[in-house]
Amino acid sequence: MIPGASVATRSSSYFSDDVLDQGRPGFWQRIHLDAPLLAALLALCGFGLMVLFSASDQDPAAVERQLVRLGVAFGLMIAVAQVSPARLRSWSPLLYGVGVAMLIAVLLVGDVGKGAQRWLDFGVVRFQPSEILKLAVPMMLAWMLSARALPPKLMWVVLAALATMIPVVLIAKQPDLGTSLLVASAGVMVLFVAGMGWGMILSLAAVVAAVTPLVWIGLHEYQRDRVLTFLNPESDPLGSGYHIIQSKIAIGSGGVDGKGWLNGTQSHLEFLPERNTDFIFAVIGEEFGFTGILALLALYLFIILRGLVIAARAQDRFGRLLAGALTLVFFVYVFVNTGMVTGLLPVVGVPLPLISYGGTSMVTLMAGFGIIMGIHTHRIRSRG
Amino acid sequence: MLEANLEDRKREARLVASRTWIAATLVIVALSLVVVRLTHLQVDQHDHFSVLSRDNRVKVQPLPPARGLVYDANGVLLADNHPSFSLEITIEKVDDLDATIEELSRVILIEPRDRARFERQKQQRMRFQGVPIRLNLTPTEVARFAVDGHRFAGVDIRAELVRTYPLGEDTAHVLGYVGRINEQELARIDKSNYAGSHFIGKGGLEKAHEALLHGQVGYQQVEVNARGRVIRTLESQPPVSGKDLHLYLDIGLQQVAKEALGEERGAVVALDPRNGGILALVSNPSFDPNLFVEGISQADYQALLSSPDKPLFNRAVRGQYPPGSTIKQFVALAGLTAGVTTSRRATYCSGAFSLPGHSHRFRCWRRGGHGALSLEQALVQSCDVYFYDLANRLGIDRLSGFLSDFGFGALTGIDVAGELGGLMPTREWKQRVRKQSWYPGETLIVGIGQGSFLATPLQLAVATAAVANHGKVIRPQVARAAQAPGAAAAEQLPMVSHTIALADEHQWELIIDAMAKVVESGTARRIRSTEYRIAGKTGTSQVFSLGQNQRYNAATLPKHLKDHALFVAFAPVEDPRIALAVIVENGGGGGATAAPVARRIMDAYLGGASVPSVPNDSGGERGD
């Protein structure tokens, strides 16, 4: 690479005077972690454990299991952060191919859990291939689009959309509405960050609107129920509307100051369903009140903005697209979950990221943050 | 080329950066939306949701009162409550009823009989009221369910007090029984007071004194979890148990009366003429009231319904029979007080009576006739012709008017639910019901207690007691007093009475003497007692009518067409302590069948030992 190109690369960064790209790399950069992001993530997980302790009726075993998962997830994050974006980019098509192949395998031979086929059983490990796609789809799209100048041409948008739709449809068939939504949003986010034209965005929205009735026909009965219940939760107070009604009562009765940690009656007396998984946000609302929730949302906002800053400061296209998309998928988690629990959105099985009890999504999310940190810390230095 | 590339890259970086900022803006807008929503929920509507949250966790539970117990005159317990554990399903809280029961049956034995009862009671339940799937759980079963109970939402063990009747059949027709509250009763009762109660009096004393026996419901405020399990009690107001009832009824006498009837279908009502207290009230055959408490099985119920002896039929208060000659003393009193006859006036009985200008012969039970008879002799011999003549001279208006004062044709007001009023025929009644005018001949028939005249054994006993009391008609009562829980003494229930005034008070003595002679030398002479004097009157009530010239022959008649035997009496004549009415269905003559039953009861009550020996009349002739 000629020196001029190197300069061009450096100056292509929006933060042209980025100190990261000059001088000796600092401690955090050498271990390929981002200190602000790491601190926010640790604070979030710490708070999450505290809430979980309350939501699980002060069951230390649940907290312990979650702590082990967090350990694994943070370990994976640190490991992934060590991989350079260039290497990640080269792995992208392979990871995507393997992921889609496993999704097909799930449909053919997968385990049935809660009326849906989501799991592949490898004897020792059971895991959900759909989780891989949450990373593989944005990587694949970033790989596809980063080879050419941005904004992408129509043909590449169509190809990218196709690459997104294949796993989305396969996951929706399992059926797992929540995950397919997240994977689809990952694809959309890559295209958005890539600078897809507004005209194209509008036409895509028009296509989605046109397809919606068809999707409605294809939905399972329980999925339709969820949407209908969302539109009028009081219609079925003991059935599917129960979740929403009880979670609104929990949040509303928390008021400004909350009922206090471990004092939520809605959660402790078991009125609130799925209180340590999808509906844990309602426990926070009940026990910590409006102030507690504002603090939590501020923490989420900080993490998202930090991720976007990292995306903006990334040195190459692949890094920008991937970091931006992964951060925005994290936002989709936050928004869909809080929207669902507060009754703004239909009940879709999306956990509150890094707080809800359960391992799979947490591991994927932390791997995603590993990628973001890696993008931020593996930099081509100018020898100044 | 390189410069162009550089420009492109710069533009591209700016594009991505601008998209990043747009994204950041959208993120902030979206999260603000969530914050606005939260402000709405947590700030604006906080009070509303606080109330909902409190309603969720705080439930008001009714505490059912214990039902009052029932004791006889000597303190023998007749109706008890015993603790019982039952397994209940609240159908509204169960998603798949059949699957739940299927699953339950693996933990606790559920027999087809239990299923059948459950299905039956399910139809009649109140909403959100548990329906028992199993009764009388053993301690082992309770423990087994406690282990697995968490798997069964809407299924609970309930400890409750269940009514039992230790003397069963002996008391069934007096006490009645309690059963589960059904929809019709629900519409009638005070729902808040019955909020925790599952049982209500279905008949007899249990129904008549429901208000006293039931008690006052209590409440507790409890904190419950989503599955309805009680976490702790916040506040409570204890229930007030129902009042215990102390009866006039003497269970010993009741059993004697039942034994005296033996296998015969019939009824006995014995009361204390001084206060109207029911000493014994028997309807034979009887049934086991305990079967009804938790809901009787279809098979048992069918068996009771289809029995030709009608064990469920309370003959004592619902059996309406032509009273026959047992009302002749009242007709005599009517004649005396109206002045249409005197003690000295004689009437000639030729064996039949015809109204002037009519050919129809109203026959006396003695075909040969009694000859000339005074009023006293007419009663002792129970001469029909004398009373045809007397009734004819009284006329139906005065006759039924006077007899109504003794309570005929109206409810006595006894505290046994389900009583019927009999029928005292009047001109007005006939016009209203039969749309016909009154025929003089009917008056004659009424004068000997036949025709459309109907009376219950209870009414006969009450009217007989009134004679013993010289006209004081007392409302009969089974319960003497009610004792509130914890109260030192029982509170006497009020006595209600009215008095019939005669023109001459000596007329009571006249009639009582005649009744005493009925037992000493008349139609009931076989029960004559040396220990105390009995005043009585026999009667026979026709089950089917004979033609003008047919003869009644008991020997050739099937049992169910035989006459009903009746007997009313009180004793001792000088100081009456017991008055009674006995009916033996298809028993033939009153003196032969019903009077000995009465004698055994009076002996048991008054302490006489001798029981009448072998009957000396063949009773082949219809009459008494």
C-alpha cells in the first residue's frame, strides 16, 4: 500500500484527527476493549443481576446460573474482540452459509420446545442456530456491500434483501417471530447505515406494507392472537391480554419512586407472568419506579450512542456497516422489549438485552459487542 | 483516479456518518416515546394502577359461620356438624376441565360416582364457587394432594363443616336436611351473608329455621398470589355461628312412635297441648337425610322416588286425608255453640238418613242403625246419622266457619317447611274451584269428615289439643328455644295462640267427657287405660267409594284400597300433657289399628306400662 493511500484511509475517517490512529496504542486498545462500553455493559449486567434476584423470588441459584452465563458471554466478547475486522470479513460468507444450513437442519430434525422447533441437539450442546444469524446476517451484508462504493446500487440492495429474507423466512417458519424480526432488522440496519437511498427505503416500506396481509395469513393462530390482543388487551383479561394488563399494572403502580427493591407485589405474588425473562422490565418499573427506569434507559442510550460513535469512527466500510448495524440491532432489542412491556408494541418474544434471564441472546449480544470493540481497536496506524 | 477515489471515500464517509447521526436521532426519538409512555403509566395513571395492583393482591374472603346444632328436649344431639376435607374445582379457574380431572385421578382416587355427582352439581353451582370432585378425603389423601397441589390451578382442598344427622331416618321428616345451595335459592337469599356458605336448609326444621341456624358470615382480608394462594391475613372479622336449637321433640318418644307404626305407612303427630310443642312427628316410612347433604346419587334418588311407600312424602304435615269421624267432636261443638242441638236432644238413627224431598240414602256405618241417641252417645258410637242431621241443621257456612277456627283448611304455621293446609270446603271454595253451587247433601258428607274435606295429621293434632285446652289453639312448634353461641341460656321462642269462645264453657267438658267415653266404652275401648284417662276419637277415611248398596268387606279388599285408620286423643283427661293424631294408611278401622299406636305413645310419654293386648274386634265392618 502506498503511503498516500494510507493517508487517504486515515482521512476518510469522519473524525479525521482521531488520536486513536496516532501514537502508541493505549492499554485498552492493546487488549482490544473499549473502556466506556465495557463499563456501561458491566453496570448494566450488575443492575440486571440485582433485578433478577428480586424477580426470581430471591433465588440465589438463578442469579448464580445467570452469573455463569455472563462470565461465558464476557469471555466470548473478549475473545471476539481480539479478531481483526479484516479476518471477520473473510469469515462472513462461511458463517452465513453454515448458519443457513443449520436453520434448514433445524426445520428437518430440530427439537421441539414450546411448540416451536428452534434447537439443534449436538448431544452435549443444544443451541439455537437462529442466534448465529443475528451476527451472520449483518456480517454477510456488510461483506457484500463493503466491496463496492456506497451507497449501494439497486441490484446489491436486492441481493442484500434476499440474503436477509432467506434466514428470516426460515426462522419465522420455526416459528420464532421475535428472532426473525431481529434478524430482519439487522439486514435493514446494514442497508440503512450503508446509505441506501430514501426512495428505496420508501419503496421497501411500501413492499412491506403490501406483504403484511400475506404474512397475516401465514401466521400461526397464537401469533395472530398476540397481534389482536395487542390492539385490544382488555378483550381477553384472563387469556392473552393478561400479560399486558398485569405488566401495565406493575409499571403503573411503581409510580415515580417505585415500591422498592424486593417489594414489588405484582412480581412477588406472581401476577406478572414471565417476570424474569421477557417481562423483567415491568419488575424494574414496579420496584425502581420512573426514576429507576430513566436511569436504565439512559444506560442503554449511552451504550447505543457509544456503539454509533464507534461505527462512525471505524476505519473501513465493513467496520462501519457492521458496528452500526449491530448497535442498532441492540437498540431494536431495547425498543421492542420496552415497547412490548409498556403496551406500545405487540407481545413479541424479545428479551430485555443483558437483563432478562437466559443465555442464548446474551451470548450473541456480547459477541456482537466483541465485534464492535474489535472494529474500534484494530486500527491501521499512521506512523506519525 | 486517486483524487477521485479520495473524494468518493470522503463522500462515502460523510454519508455513513450522517446515517449514523440520523440513526442516533431516531434512537433518541424512539426511547423518548417509551419515556412518554412510562410517564403516562407511572405518573399520570399511577393512582389508577395502584388501586388495580391492590385489588390484585388483596382479596376479601368470606368466613362461613358454623351452622347451629339441634338438640332434642333432653339434650340429645339430632343435627351435628362434622369436619370434612373435600377436593374442590373452581371451574372458572381451570382451562381444561377434563384433563385436570384426569390428571387429578392419578393423585387421588376419583370414582365414577364422584364424577357423576360433580357433573350434577356443576350444573347448579354459583359462579366462582368450587364444586367438590371428592368428599371426605382421608388425612393421607390430603397430604398427597398437598405435595402435588401446585400443579393444579383452580383445585383446592377445603375443610368445611358438613351436616350430619346421627339419628338419620328417625328425624328426617322433622328436621329435613341441608344441601348445596342451588340457583333458585341463590336468587332468594342474602348473597353476602351466604358468601362462604355452601349449605342451606332444604326442608323441615332446617329450612323453617334457616335464619336462626345459619348465623352471620365473617370476613377476612388476605393477601393472595396470582394462583389465589393466601400469603397472609391482613384483617379479619370472625363469623357468628348460627344459634343452637333446643326442641320440644323427645327423640325417645319419636322412636316409640316410629316403632309403634312398625311397617305400616302412616303418620303420628304428638304435641304438648300446654304450649303447642311437637313431642313427636313421624312419617313412616322414612329415609336417610344424610344421603342428601352432599347430593344424593341418581340411583338412590330414583329408588326413593319409585318406592310405592313414598318414603320422601312427609305424611305428618303434607298428607291430606279425609279426617273421617275424628272431626265429629268439632261438629258437635259447632252444633252446641250454634244452639242447633243440646246435650239432651235425641236423634233417631235408622241406619240411613235422607234429606227431605230426596231419595238418596246417606248410610250410617252400622247398617242396622243405632236407634235413639244423645249427643254423647252419638260421639261414643260415632253414629253417622246423628251428624248428618246435625250438619244439615248447621248448614255448611256455620260448620266450616266454626271448624276453620280450629285450624282446618289453613296452614298451622309449624316450623317444619313444606306443610300443606288441607281443605275445609265452603260455598265460596266450591264456586271458585269447581264452578258449581253447593249442594245440601255435601254438607252431610262434610259433617262426617268425608267428601272434599281434607286435613293433615298435624291439623288434627292441633285441633285436638285445642279441645284439651278448652279452646286455646296454639301454633305448633318443634323448636322450643334458640341458644346463641356462647350465651349462657337459650332464648325461648314465642308461643302464638288464639282462643275459641263457646256460648257455654261447660260444653268443653261435655265433649271431653264424651271423648273419654269413646275410649272407656266406645269405638276405642280396646285401649282403655287404668293408669290415666284418655279422651279420644276414632275415624276412618275412605280410600274408595262404595255404591249405594255395596258392602265394605275388608277381607276381600286389596290392602291399598282399604280405609285409612285414624285416631286422635289427648291424655290425661284431667290435666292434658299430650295430644296426638295417628293415621295408619289402609289400616282399616281407627279403633283397631290407629288407637293402639296412640296408646303406646301415650304410655311411653305418661309412664304407663301396659300395652293393649290382642285386639278383640275383627274389624270386618266398615266404621268405627
